Amino acid sequence: MRDEVVASTDGCVKCTICEQACPVAAVTDLFPGPKYVGPQAERFRHGDSVDRSVEYCSGCGACSVVCPQGVAVAELNIRARAQIPRSRRETLRNLALGDTESVARLAGLVPGVANALLGNRAVRRVAQWLAGVHRLAPLPAFAPRRSVRSFWTKSPGEGVPVVYFPGCSTSWYEPWLGEMVVAVLERNGISAQIAAGRCCGLPAQSNGFFGLAARRVARIAKELGAPVAKGTPVLASSTSCALMLMSEAKDVLGIESDPVLRLAEATWDVSEFLLDLHRQGRLDQKGLSPISRRVYYHPPCQQRRHLSGRPALELLALIPGVEIIESTQYCCGIAGTYGLKAEKYEVAMEVGRGLFSEIADSSPEVVACDSETCRWQITHASGVPSVHPVELLYESYGLSGARRPLRQDAKRKSARR
Amino acid sequence: MTQALSADVLVIGGGSTGVGVAWEATRRGLSVILAERSNLAGGTSGRFHGLLHSGGRYVVSDPRSASECAAENKALRSIAPQAIEDTGGLFVSLEGDDPAYAEGFPLACERAGVEAVAMSPAEARSAEPAVNPGIQAAFWVPDASVDVWRLLGILSAQAAEGGAKILEHHEVVSFEQEGQRVLGARLKDSATGETRWVSAQVVVNATGAWSGRVAAMAGCEVEILASRGVMVAFADRLSHLAINRCIRPSDGDIVVPIRTVSVIGTTDVAVADPDDTTVAPEEVAAMVAAADQLIPGAGSARTLRAWAGVRPLYRPPGGAGSGATRTVSRAHALVDHATQDGVEAFVTITGGKLTTLRLMAEEAVDLVVAKIGLPATPAFVEALEEKPARPAYFRLPDALAHRESVWGGDRDAVVCECEGVLRSDVVALVAAARGRIGIGDLRRSLRVGMGPCQGGFCSYRCAGLIAEAAQAAEAVTEDLVEFWKERFKGTATVSFGAQARQEILDRWLYASPLAPPGEPVALP
Amino acid sequence: MNRRADAVVVGAGLAGSIAACRLAQAGAEVLLVAAGEGSMGLAPAWLDVLGRMSGPVSSPLAGMQSLPDSHPYARMGSGVVQEAVEFFSSLVSSLDYRGGLEDNMALPTSLGGRHLCAMAPPAMAAGNLDRAGSVAIVGIGAMRDFSACLVAQNLSAGGALSAQGVTVDFAGAGADLGNLDVARRIQEPKLRAQLGAEVLACIGGAERVGFPAVLGLGAHQEVVGDLERILGREVFEIATVPPSVPGLRLSSALAVLRRTLGVKEVIGARVTGFVPGPGGVGGLRVRAASRSQIYEADYFVIASGGVLGGGIEVGHQARSETILGLQIPEGPLGSLGVAVDNSLRPLGPSGDPVFQNVAFAGATVGGADPIGELSSQGICVATGYLAAEVVKAEVAKVARAK
């Protein structure tokens, strides 16, 4: 049988719509464009990888979204990237960035030490030279153990059951966001059971470790098998985790097992879920008190691939007093771990330049964005603090208890040149 | 009339047979002129599926052909590896196929000297994941695919290096005879309209399906059954091994991975006129359905082109009379018209297959040499004996690697994105031809316009490069429009799904941003 | 899970955008869903209304009078076409379209042909071949998709005007330039100043200077202004193969308008079918990343494209419309489309509307041969506009009844 993703190349009529949309090809000659390295190159691929130019695809997926012919351009590229032969050093670097769970488990034991090291310029210079992680790249800070504990001991509360999948970022870097998600859900009569802290596998997949990624997804599908079978929705506040569970496990890794397919169908982005509650008249809109704040909203590339519009934008619009500026730019450049790599950092910053200057021009007090890596990149490059949209709902509901440590942003800012 | 030419041998026909004869005769030190009415491989040779036969197809029905194929497969691999991709192939029997045929297959292969390795269905599926998972029996065979333009390009270039003169676009208008001896022929140059006279000690008629007509011009008789076979190319490779159906030869029994596409072939319909290469929609549907049986999913895969080629099946005088062309031997025939028709210095070599071109050439040139002898110093032979230590077969990713060589550099550009052709490739050919080159020539040499967009984007780019060199925009524009029409002829019967979408895009390109001066382009 | 809006528009191309903007302007809540971006970035931004019937058409307005009754223009009447085109011009007023339906202008093609269209942005309209005088055609050496030599020699051979082709280097811009590469780089003031100086050195006394249509994206006006200043004469753009830079300017302008007017969008999601409802269609089934959703509305505008855009599927056996599963009347590939009534409602085999609350628009609509007639954009604008008008009227009727 023909593979579905490969067969989708049949649809390519060379119309160039993907080339028009690609944010990476627009800023660098190192990337020849999605059509070129995607459906066109695919016809020649057989056996050993001979084309390294696909390496510069960031995997943002703009091409797949805009292609009217249904060609799975980004999916082809991610697969082809995984076939590129690597030096040992490159493999190690990619493993360090791709196996986020193991790294976080280790460093999470001593968050203070890890943060001190990652915040140290000399260490970062050595890390760039030794491991190829750019010295200025916005690496996240590990959350204090206190915050982590506070999230994991949060009780689900009363209401209709859902599962909340925290992923790496909430589990180790931004546990307060998890607390806020659970609290906002609870406020709306939803009882969120917190799933185990797991990596969804996406970083492993985008760094070429398909086996590891497949094991990660399979493990989650197994662990969540029981609630999913009962029809319980699985919510993610990380757009990349949601994307992995919704579609990439099948479309990129090619996993078609029942548990993974059922999990895909059960997975929701948290904003999409809350907006659906609102459409059903079940969201407590009256309880949203005014926040007078100028908010710049940027939908991350991964969220666009959920193919569900801009639910967070519609949610934010429900908060009285919020002034929203909607982003007209496609990508911040980071694309997960792409912009962290020494050889791609400048490209990623160039990709995001339009976004950063639009943010500067609209002088918001805060940027709302659904993806953690994008938030880190945006704050790193623009200096403006960034939050997940649910954080604003949390504030508007007047909820308290969970707190974002302010120094997180300050620290990241100081990492700039 | 332009200047007269003379040579030891005049070969008529620039298909695989004629080029093979010219090459072989040059190798033996004879002086050769080859005349082809269109371009090399412009007839049946350029209209086949691309399979370099292992011989497996004929082990039961025609063991002699099978043995010849097996030997010649090896020979061609060493003569022109760059034109060959060492794909390997499978013979598979599907549920419902006569199990007796598959059971007898290994022994028949052994007897005919065809290499065949029995595989379990599971092994075959792992060797070729695209194959129908319901296969009952499978055999691996040394099938390969061959790029005919590249093959004939290599052979004709070697012949030209040895002094042979290759005249494309030269059609025979008449033979010059003195009594019962052929002295040479008058050729008409279709570019200039002029005729020229070529004298030769022997004339070899290597015109395939047209050899009856050409022989008749010399008052000789060759009976050819013209048999039309339809082929359909898919826009992408559906498999990387050639997949043969392990049954008696029948319609749609082979899918060949050739370059970036897969080709399913073929049918066998007797036609009166060898120029009749029409394709019926039902034939396309039948081919696609047959491909879907061998490779599930092929039925919904994008079809790129359909075309037909006309096989020359030779019927010896007084040979079996009845109609079914499937049962007529695929073996070649060498006719010495001196013994058959009493006409001296005239030989016909016909029938056969592309795979056996070397053997056919050898036999034909043996006969020529028997008639006129050999020159004292066949100097060219040695030059050709030097073979590379390891065959440098064409590999599919080569073109991608070629294209990739531009990456990050600042010297070149990609002209044909579908087939990975660079500007420097085109410029080199245009320069070598001093601007007297058409986009069709670029297609045959470089594959521009053979990919999914069928020239929609690259043809204009090529036209620009030619116009730049030739400074003859009007003529180049005319050639460009002809090229578009020619491409559309092959897509008319396969315009479904994505190919229909492509056709609309191409039609729009030619009617709007690329509209030529004057009347709109009349596409089929 | 369901979503609801006053109207759902399918398709983010020219027709869908016009319909969505018109409806949103009228205060309707509009949800737009599209399988991908529309094809505006393929076509030059010229507005083809009617360029060819049995021969060249000099006036689209006059030509429309002799179209067959089943042609979309004939169904809606030339008055509506005129209104639609005026609406379009005012909607994208920032692009400053020139021309009108009275007379076609003849614009140069990339092969030196004459393309007849009703309207075009100023930099394209300036290339009108019916204007007298000599022109220089500028090619950029490393650009794949433009041959100044072909354009200039073919234009001159036509005899109407004298054209001289020159090819210059675009310094420091690389060896393999696509249309977008040039368009982006030329936005850099220093680079275009260098280019202008190179061009100035070799165009002699030509009165106008034609460039491939790559003169900037967001900074288009500045690019044209600078070049005209450097060259001291009028500059025009010549349409190229896709990607079309002027098309992209139009596409971006409409995307911004959709957003500003509050149209909610879901791009990249395919509509796979529909659920029946009181007016015929109750909702459309939309395939998101992992689930199907139903988009409900009272009215639906389907501008999902023709054969190229995927609104019509050409199968081995039959040709059908992909959302409602309508059979497409037989015809040549270029003319396939849904049969509609004067309100753009789809017709069944008997000739009666089969869905009351659906209006088709754009290339999905049958009855025309947009490529042959050179009427693609005109049909999109006119049917997109009319579809919105029909839906607006129906919404108003419902409101009155309430």
C-alpha cells in the first residue's frame, strides 16, 4: 500500500502557494523552500539521504496549512530531516534538545543549579562551542521545586471530568500555568484530573528520533487509555503537545494503533475546549471581571495546525476591558527547538523579525500566545512579557493561589545581548 | 541538392536497433551513416515502458527470447551502465492467478538461463512494501530500467566519436538501385527541405515497425505485424522494484520504476498503420486497474501521461497466418534480401526488443561484414573495450544530489524543478548546439518537462535561455507552443484528479501570463 | 462539537473573500473556512472580466450583452457585474485599480503577448500596449521566470511599438532568483538604487520601462516611486508565472480586510460534506486536525474553487462538486462548474434549485469558460458579490419575519 503522506505529493501542481507562505524561505537562502524540498525532492528519495537543504525547514507547517491541494509538505520534510546523516556531536545536541523529558527530570532535581548554569554567559559560550546550542537562545528556566509541588498536589475539584495533559513545559518549567488551567476549568464546572508529567514526543520527533517519539506517544496513549475509552476529553495547554497527540503521531510517525487514534480524537487544545463550553452556554462569562490591559495576541504556528481557527482570540474577547491587538505575522521563528540551535538561531530571529517589530510598534503590556516556546522566544526578542491566554482568564476570574514568578521573564530578558 | 555522402554502411532508422547497428559497425571499423526521419528514439524505442528485461517474462512462452534477454541484460549493463538503474524486479502471482504457472516458473527460468530467486510472500513484501500484500508466490529477477534517450545518446555519441555520421530529421525518399543492387539512398532533410544522396556498400534497414514500408521502396518484402501497446505513467514512483505478474504474458502485466515515475504496460492490439499511436480511454482505465492489482492504491494515484508504441512483430514468409499478435514471437529477424528477394547490398534487421539490441546489431553487422569484409585496422575497437571497474548505474537520488549541488552556492539555478535540471545543464546543451535546439531536444536529453507539471513552468525558462543564445524569439516561441501541444497530447486521456487540476493550471498559464502574441494557443 | 454563524463562507480566494467582506460589512457574523489559501497569489492582480469570445473583446460591457443565457454574467445582468466591480475597487481602494468595464486594456505577457483585461493596479496598467511610444523591457539575469529577450522581441515583432530588451544583474542578490526573492530584496532601498542605476545605463531613449512584476510587496509604491525617479520615466510591471507578486499584494490586502471586518477564519481545514437542515443545508462538516466539526449557519456561500481549487473533482467516471456532492454537467475540462439559477443557487437535473440556502460563487460556478474567455477574476468578483447580496437579502427577510 502507498503511504498516505507520500501519496499526498500527487496533489502538488507546483502552484507556489506554499512558497509564498513559507516564513523561513523568505529570510534565508539556506532554505530553498517547501515545494522544493518537499513534494519535489520526495520523488527522488530512495535509500540514503542526499539532500541536506531540507534541514533548514523549521517544521512550522505553514506550507501544509495553506496548501489547497492537501499536500502534507511539512510532514514530508520532518520525515526527510530525520534521514539526514549526522555527526556524533550533532546527534548528541539533538538528543539533548529532543529528549526534553529526560533532561528535565534530571535538571529538575536541582533547578537552582541548572538555572544558574544556563544563565551563566561563560557556560552558554561553552555550550555553544561544545554542543551547538546558541549562547543567546531562549532556553527556559526550571521552576522552583515549590511551584512544581504546588501544581502536582492540586486537587481536581468538582465537576464534569476531563484529563489535563501538562506536558514537559507545565510539568517542569511553568507549573503555575497548570494550576491556572485547572482552576479556570474548575470555575466552569470541569474537574481536571492531571495526567502524569510526560513528554508528548514532539521534540524527539522534530530532532529526528522517531523511535523515541513513538514510544513517548504510545506510553501516553496507554496511560490515558481508560479515561479516553470512557469518552473523557484530554486537554493540553501546550499547542505542540496537542498537535502531536491530535495528528502528528499518525501523519509524521505513521502510528495507526487504536489507542493512539482514539487519543487523537479525544485531544483538545484548552482554549478550544473553553470556547466550546462558551458556545454551549456553559462558560461563566458573567464572572469575568474587567482587566484593563493592552494585549497583543499571536497564534503560534502549531496552533494553526489544529485547524480550529483562533479560539484563544475569541476567549480573550470575552474579557471586559481587554484591548486586543491581533498578530498579522505568521511565525516567531523558534519552531520548538529549531531556533535554539547555533546554526539556526539567526535564521529564527530573522523569521520572527516581523512579529517582534509589530509587537514593538503596538506597545502592548503583555503578549498572549498559546505556545511556551513561542512565548520564550517572543519575550527574549521583544522584551515584552508573555503569557498563555488562560493566564488572563485566571486573572479576570479573580482566582488566586497560582503565581508566575516574575523573575522568570526578567532573567530571560537579561540573556539578550 | 547538397553534397553527396558515402560510407561503408548506411543504417536507416535511429531507434534502438539502428543505433545499435551503427555502434557495432563503427566498433568493427566500418564507416557509418545513420539516417533517422525524426530524432533518435523518435519511434517505438521512445515509446516503451523502460524495462530492461531479465527474460522472466518469456521463459514459458518463448524460451529463446528469454535466454537472449538474460544474456543481453548483462551485456547492456556493462556497455551503458549510466543509462540503467539496477532496480531488480519481482514476479508475483496474485490470488486467482494460475498456481501452476508460478510452480513451473523456477524450472523454466533455470532452463532458459534466467536468474530467479524464490522468495516467501513476506520476504517479497519487505523487499517491496508497495506490492499487493495478498501475493501467493514471488521470485526476484535481475530486471532493471533503462532510460532509452540516455542509452541511445551514449551509443550514438560513441559511434560518432568513431567517425559515424548521425543524421536526425533525414527521411529516406528513395533508393538508388543499379540492376538488383542497392547503391544508396536519397534522404530528405526535414529542417531545410533539401535532399541529399548517400552511397553505401550496404544499406541496413532498421526501421522497426516501418521496415515493411522501407523494404518495399527497394522492391523487397518484409511482413511486419504492427502491434500497438499502451502505457500509462504515474506521477511518482509507486514501487522501487519492477513488478511483473507471474502469469502468461497478458495486458498490464508489468509496472516499471523508471526515473521519477512508474509505468504500467501494456496492451497488444494489431494495427494497420505503424504511425497509429492512438490511446483509447478504456485502455487507460484497464491499465490503471491492472496496476492497482499489483500495487494497491495505484488506482487512485495520479496518472501523468498515456502513450502507445507500435511493436514490430516479424512474420517470416509463409509463416503462421492467424491474427493474435500475443502469440507471435518477440524474437528478432535478420533478412538478407540477396537470398530472399535477389536484391544485393540490402539487409533488414527487425523484430526483437530493446533489451536485445546488441545481439541484433551483432548479427546484422556479421552479415554486413560477410558481404563487404573488414577494413585492415579497426582502431576504434580498443577504445571501446576500456570498461569502468564497477558499473556506475544511474540511481534515483542522483538527480536530487545533482540539484542539491546548487544549494548554498551562488553560481547556478534550478530550471526544471520537477526533474532537477540546472540552468548550467541547459546552457551547455544550447551552447553546444549554437542555439539550434528545441525544447523537445532538451526534454529527451535532460528530462525537462517530463515531471508532474509537464513543462508548465520549466518550458518557458528553457525558451528564455534558448532565445538568449539564438536571438530568435519568434522561432523559439513557435517551438515553445509546439512543445506545449505535444505535452498536452499525452495527458488528454489521463486528466483525472490531480492531473486535471494540473491541466487547468497549465492551460491558464498558456492563456494568461504566458500567452504568446497573436491567436490563443490551441491545445488539444 | 458545533460552531454557528449567520453565514458560513467556504473558500479564501477572491470570490470567498469578496462575499465574506461584503457580508461582514453588512453586519453579519461570518465564519470562513478554506482548505488552504486561495489562488490569488497565482494570478497577476489584473482583473479579467471578459477578454475573448470568438475573437478579442474590446469592451467587456458590450461583450456581455451577447453571452448565452446560462453564463453567470448573463444571469446576473451587466448592471450587477458593474456594481460588483465598483464594490471591489472601493474595497481594495488602497491598491488603486485603474480601468473599467467600458474598455479593455492590453497588457504585456511574459511572452510578449497582449492580455486583454478590464482593470489592473497602476503599475500594471502603465504597461498598456495600446499606448504609443518605445519601451525598454528589463530582465534580471539570475531570475528564472522572466525573459526580457522573449518579451521585447515578440512585442516588437507585433509591430505596434518598439521594444528593446535589456538584462541586468541584480548585484549581490544571488544566482537563483525566484519572483519572491527579487520582490523581497528590491524592498531594500540600497539594492533598488543600484538596480535603477544599472538599468539607466542601458535603456537609451525608451519612453517607458517594463520590469517583471516583482517590484516589491509591502513597499511596492516606494519601489516604483524610487525607480521612476532614478530612471526619469514611467515604470510598469509585466505579469509573470506564479508566484505572482501583484497577486500576493491583492491577497494580503483582502486578508487584512477580512480580519479587520471581523470575519472569523479557519484556514487549512477541508469541508468534507454537509448535514441537512431546514433550508437544505444545516451545517458543513469540517475536518480539523483530529475531529470533524459541524459549522452551522442559516446561509452558506460555497466558493471552494473549480477543478484547480478542488471544488470540483474530476474522477474516472464522474465529475462532481465536492461538498454537496452535486453532479457537474458534461463539458470540456475548462468549463466544468455547478449549474446555478439567477440567485446562484445550485440546480438539480430537473433545472430546479436543490438547496435553497446555498449560493455558489467563484470558479465553482459553471456556465463559463474562464480561461478561454479571460473572465476568471470578473466571475469571482461578480458571483462573490452577488452571493453576498442574495444572502444579505435573505437575512433581512428573516429579521423582518422575526
